[in-house]
Amino acid sequence: MSRTRIALVAGISVAASLVTPVAATAAEDLSTCTTKGFAVKEGSLHWGIKQSWRKYILGSLARGDWSTEGAVTDNGKTETEPAFQHIFEVDPELTRIEGTQGPDGSVNISKAVVGTKKSAINYTGHHGALGTTLRSPYLEVDGDMAKVGASYIAYYVKGKSMHEYKESDRTTENRRVGTDTFTEGSIGGWKLDGDTLTLSTNGLKYKAQEGTDPHGKIVGVDIAFMGKYTTGKKVDDATVSLQVEPTCLDGKTTPTVGYETDLSTPPGDKDASGNDAVPDTTPGNTPAPAPKPDNTPAPAPKPDNTPDNTPAPKPKPDAPKQDGLDTGAIVGIVIAAIVALLGLVGAGAFFTNPGLLTQFGI
């Protein structure tokens, strides 16, 4: 054997001695693991809640709408169509997947909890009488069965039918907050493609809360839907897509899903006095700001120039008198002298011209 070949074989052997123990260690870690599963890096939960609910909110009865907050978008489909889905961002800290991957790449998931990051869908309708918020939905899987739920904020007035509610009933006293599952069904199966783990539910149905009477008392999350739905009503199916890697879950507790604390006040909520707890910032509805005090000193009053109040003009001083005759006296003397002169001339003419005397009958 040549030296080159000997060196190559020796190099491969050394490399193998370095790599093999790492792989063996990883295998040993999982082989000694009691609860195997998958760590979630990121993912999304796609769920439209319930098509008939969306159509009711946007329809001619409720004449309502909804707004969203936080880590939620949608797939851009028409809101009243079956294909519409909200897209919620999965929270890895609130997600736990128990199961293993087989040699052929298949997966066997025994239990799962998939929680989502903080989000909210605020539904309104009936001229403000309806106010419901669904927050941060989650999925639970046990074997072949699935449940989907959410945290909620809704309003309940004891002794009053929901069709009699008014906007003024949306008070802090009447507000109800909680976290419940309200759907159940089977799963369509888990699939693992590379590091992408997916699941779809199959035939989800509404599950009313124990203690709810559609014609009387309504409890839990059923309040959020105004007691409209009874057990067995069709609900939209959900799908989950997760980026995962195998891990050991020993010593890791099952996360608690739902957000019932640190809640933002829902739009339209009233305080104890019946005033809006949250100002309405809709364009056109923002109240005008209070006028600022005018600290500019008032101008001095102008004089009153009305006819009755106009002050009389001051008398002008008399022109200074001149010594001797004034101008008017002088003019009068001149005129008198001229007239006298003319009279003398005329008299002379009469006397020197006899014809004139005869003409006047003198």
C-alpha cells in the first residue's frame, strides 16, 4: 500500500472517530428521553372562526364590522366566503408538541398545544349594542381529537335578553372575560416535510358551554356569540404550519394558553358613568379640543363716534380786529361814490339836451 493511500485511510479513520461520538451522544440523549417531541421555531394558525358568524356581523341584521389588533392578518379572501381565514402567529413559548418521527419520515403526535401570540378581533354591531372581542386563539390535540378555543371579552346583563341589549349596557360591570374552547372535532392527520410540520382539523363543530340555556342563562364564551349557537353547529376548520426540530420535553411543563390579564379596554366599553372608556378616534368623531384661554390683554376702548355722542367742535378763536375801517366799510364807500358820480353825469345830460327832457315829459 502506498504512503498516500495509507495517509488517506488514516485521515478518514480519524475523522470518523471525531464525528461518530457526537451522533451517538445525540441519539443517546433522545433514547433516554421519557417524553419526546418537537421544539417549535415559528409557525401560524389559519382559522376563519365561523363563516355564518362573519356573515351575521357584516349582514343586514347586525350591520356591523370587525377590526384586528396584534399578531393577526388574513389571507385576503372575501370575508363572507368559506375560503376566508385569519392568520395568527404561533407563540413558541405557548406551544408543545409531543410525538416522534418514524424511520420512514412519518410522525406520530400524541398530544399538542399550539398557542398564538397576543392578538384580538373586535366585533361590533346592532348600533353598538353588540361588542365582542376574541383574543389569541389556540389549538389542543389529544390523539385523533382536536379542540379550538380563544380568550374572549363580552357583555352580559343578568335578567335581560340579548336582543334587548343597548350600547349603554357595555359597561365594566357587565363585562365578562375568560378563556374557553368552544369547538371540537377530529384531525386530518399530521404531516412532516423536512422541518415543516402541518395539521388540519376535520369537521369542527360548535360545543356550547355547560350551563348555557339558549332561552335563558348564557355562560362563558357563549356570551361572545350572544348565545346564538348550540352544540353541533358547523365551525370553520383550522390548519397549523410549524417549523420544528426533534427535542426532549422532559422537565418542560405544558404551557397555559389564553390572555385574560393585561387586556386593553375594548372599543365602545363604558365606564361606571356610562361614558366611553376609550375615546373614539374614528376620523370625523374625534371631539374638538377645548379652546385655550386667551391671555392677550383687551385693547383700550375706542371713542364712541355715533351722532348723539360726537363731541361738539371747539369754537374757533375770533380773527384779530384791525384798527380803523374794515374792508366792508371801504367797499361800501367806493360804491356810493360811483353812484353819486353817475347821478351827476346823468343830471348834466338832461340839462344840456332838451330833447331828453321833452321825451320824458318834463
